[in-house]
Amino acid sequence: MDATYPVRFKPSFARNAGAQMVSTAVTTMLYGVAMFMVAQYFFRHSHNDAMWIKVVAASLGALATLQTIFANHQIYDYFVTNNNDTDARNLIPFSMPAKTACIFLVAFLSQMCVILCLQNLEIGKIG
């Protein structure tokens, strides 16, 4: 350990379980709203859209599903699998980086879709 820069706290996820549980509940509720909107898009509004827009919408729905699955797995791991094992709560489960990757991919796909739509709108050939 370096005496010049002493560690003032030990990084741990053991005390964040309550906040993660609340955020997972909110994420799961918003997932239901998002899936309703995706289904409504495909059943009512997607008939005249280009194929790439439909692929992006389906990809965003699939990534939202994966994100919700990984978030719920993380909470299950904390509260069911490792309920009384405080040392195991300090370990980061595989679902946490996977959930973060899904979040970044959703942001990337959404931004690319907006950029492409703006370029097509500028040219005058959206859809």
C-alpha cells in the first residue's frame, strides 16, 4: 500500500443494495411501458417505415429486455443467492457490466437513429 495516497474507504457495493432494488423496480415498470410502445409501433405505425427503422426499434426492444433481465438477476443474486453472505455482496456479478453494456448500446443506437433521420430529413427522403 502506498503511504502517500492512503485509501480512506473500502469500495463496496454491500450498502447500495436498497437503492439498487428500488432502481430495478422502476426499471422493470418502465420496461413494461417501453414494450407497450414498441408493440404499438409495430402494430399501428410501422407499415410505411423503412426496414432499418423497424430493425432499430426491434433492437432497442431486445436490448431493453436484456437490460431488465440483467438488473433483475443482479437483485436476485444479492437478496436470494447471497442473502447473508456480506463478503459475496462485495463481488460484482456478471450481470452488472452486461447491464451497463446494454445501456450504452441503447444510447448509441438511439443517437445513430436520430442522426440518420436528421440526415434523411435534410435530404428530403425520410422513410
